[in-house]
Amino acid sequence: MKKFINNIKKYYKYAIYSAKAELKSEVADSYLNWLWWIIEPLCFMLIYTFVFGVVFENNEKYFASFVFIGLSAWEFFNRMITGSVKLIINNRDLVTKVYIPKYILLLSKSFTYLFKLGISVLICIVLMLFQHVPFTWTMLLAIPIFVVLYILSFGAGMILMHFGVTLNDLANLTNIGLRMVFYLSGVFFDIKSRLKQHPKLVTLLLKVNPVAFLMSELRSVLLYNRLPNFLILGIWLVIGLLLCMIGVHVIHKNENSYAKVI
């Protein structure tokens, strides 16, 4: 981990520069430019709000904000996981010609995803004001929840990034797995109220699925003035740190062979 920390200090400026360059390239040829970063999440929120709030008559309090919080958390996790699988292969020229710790590539990607998450959070605040959600101090507890989400995503992403070099089918398997997790995470419904007749299933979904748990806790602190489950949150933090340690170890051990494989 000492080598990991030293490499972060050494290459973080490159990661920031690379993230800025990628963000600029995304909107370089677009007439609406950076407005797409606002339009895209808003459109998805409106679609899900209409379908599940109007068509399926979901009576969840502050439903638009409820959906947007879930989408914001999911999109960050989804981007981190899908973006990591073929990250080394997609940066073949850089990997084969210049030495750079491979997790710096994921760190750079994560900065672009964090930027978009930040925009989503700002939109969510405006939406909550529009819906007259009471603002309380418990909302500050969303910060450690987002930190756990980042650590879990980064740790899992590093491991997938390593195996994505040699397993060609991993990207397809990951997409299938993510689609299943999406529908089991309660992005547009409350797991506790929808499945209240199946308490064991609720416990399974909220405690075994970290995305569902973190999504539920974000809604609790941001919308309903409830304290998060610190015990479960701490457990997922430890698991996320272990994933990061495993990912760092695996990449340090194998990164010299990546150039030969790709």
C-alpha cells in the first residue's frame, strides 16, 4: 500500500489532466456542449418518474427526488464497473509505450465520473428545493455514504480491470450482472415497502447488495431525516478497502505482463 500511495502522489496530476481532457472531448463536437451533462440525467429521471410514478402509480414521498438519488448512485457505480473492464485494452498505446501504474487509469476515469456525479447532486438539491424537502443536518451524512460507494466501486473496478485483460467475455458477463443488479437495487421503488411481506428477501437485497443498501441509506439521510445504519455502512467500508488492497496487489504483481498480453 505504501507503493500505491506514493504512486497516487506522483501521478495524480496526470489523472486530473487526463480526466479534464476526456470531459472536454466528450462535448467538443456538440452544439449543446456541457449542457448534455445536465440534460441526460434529467431526461432519465423524467422518464422513470413518469413510468413508475404515473403509469404504475407509485406514491412514494418526494418520488422525483427519490428516483434521481437512486439514478445518480447507480450511474456512478455502473460507469465505474463497465469502464474498468476494458480500460487497459482501450489504452493499449499508453500501456505498451509508457510506464504508468495501471490503477492510475482507473483513478483518472473515476474523476470524470465523480464530476458527473457532482452535477447530479447539484441537480438533486435543486429538485429537492422544488419539492420542498426539509433540509436538515442529517444530509451531511450522505458524504460518508458516497465515500463508501467510491471505495467499493474503485476496489471492484481494479479487480475487473486486471481480469479484463485476459478474459474477453468478461465485459459481456459484467453487463449481464449489472443489469440484474440494477433491477434488484430499487432504483425506482422502495425495497422495504414493496417487499414488506418478504422480510428475508428485503434483508438479503439490502445487506448483500451494496448498491441497494447505499442507495437506500442515501435516501434516508437526504429525504427522510433518518440516520444511516452505521454498522452495515462500516462493514461495506471494510469490504471496499479489502477489495482495494486485493486490486492493488494483483495489479502490482501482474502489470508488467499486460503489454505482452494486449
